[in-house]
Amino acid sequence: GIIFFIAGCTCSSLIVAQISPDSLQQFLSNDKQASNTGIQFLAGVKEFYTTLNYKPAWINAENAITRNVLLNELKLSSAKGLEEKDYQYGFIESYRKRTVSLKTMKDSLEAEIRFADAALHFYNDIGYGNTKPQFGYYGIKYLLDCKNVPDLLAENISKNLLSHLAAQLSEGLPEVAAIEKKLRWINRVMSDSSFREVTIVPNKVTADNKALLTKLFQLGIINSVNEKISDSLLKQMVKEAQRQFNLLADG
């Protein structure tokens, strides 16, 4: 029989049919049925659940901690240069708002693999980037596959270490840390209610050009629009901004 539980929520309640390993394995054995859910990583989803022996990872009552880790990671994806809308966004938002219906076993199975698909897509982008470079050498194609994301995802979930997976997949390079620091700055600036795009007029590189100072602040090149800067130092900062956008750094 199907067991139901109520997931508490101050706004409403979500009734979810509990999933068994047998029902999940049977659902995934039908490629057409699984593909109709709109997932992008069907092969990865199958590998992930094979590693878990088809144990549900997201929807059942005991999966709440793992599910919340993923939801939080997706919410903060912009801090890593990724876009939340890439990862089953419509479904995830419906789930957050408790407007999605998971009253039948089929509904819950579809939701389960949608979560898996979002997770695999997100952590794959963490490991390899969301824009794949094309490698080749004299006609020999090279595929980036040194990290088995489905297996790593399954392993970290089994050990209750999902919150560590993003760091595990990220390259420990100073350049990556610098980019993430810059992204945090820009996201913080853009989330401010007073944020506006600035048109720099006039184009004189002087401390009196408030629009220029505002843009340099938005880009994280200066710490405050009220910073006292000499014209010669300001010119160096303009060159830095130009380099960031691959422009001729002539100041």
C-alpha cells in the first residue's frame, strides 16, 4: 500500500506518496516514462540510483535534510556564477511554494527524479562549468569526465555529506576564489534596493565624475563612492575595469 505523510509548512501542507526502491527501479526501467518528466540527465539519474540501490534520496520523509541542502545550494547558485533557472526551476519553485501536487505514487516518482536531475545538473556545472570548452588534438576529441558526478553525489548523500560536495568538486585555485569573491560583491551590490545601472557621462577620468566612481564601486574596484582618489590612481582603476571587460586598457 501507499503510505502518506504531511510535510509541515506554515502556509499550507504538501501530501507526498512515499517511494519504495522497487517502485523507483520500475519507474526508471521505462525510458519513455522517465524521459517524459522533462529531465536532462537520464543516464546520470539511472547511474545515481543504481549506486544507491534505488533508495529514494529526495522526496520521502527521511530525506528532508538532504533535500534542504540541495534547495539551499540552488538558491545560492548565483554566488558560483551559475543560474538557478537552469536546474528544474519551474518544478523546484512549485515545490518551495507547496503548489505542486504529489498525491499519487507517479507524482512522487516524477518529483524524485526531477530533484535528482536538478542535483546532477548543478553539481556537474560546479565540477565542469556550465559552458563546456571544446578540446581536440588532430581530430581526437577529448571529453571532460575525470569526475563521476552521479557516483560522488550518491556517495555524499549516503554519508550525509552533501553540503561538502560543491567544495569537493570545485577546483582549489586562487583564480576561482577571486572570481567567487567578485561575484559575491556584485550580487550584493545588485541586490540593494537602491541599485541602478549607471551611464558614465561625461567621460573625464577625474574624481569629480560621480557616475564613474559609482560604476567602479559597483564593479568592486573601489570600496566606496566617497573614496578620496587622485586622478592618476583613478586612471589606473579605469584601466583595471577595462581589462575586466577585455577592452583596450588605455585609461
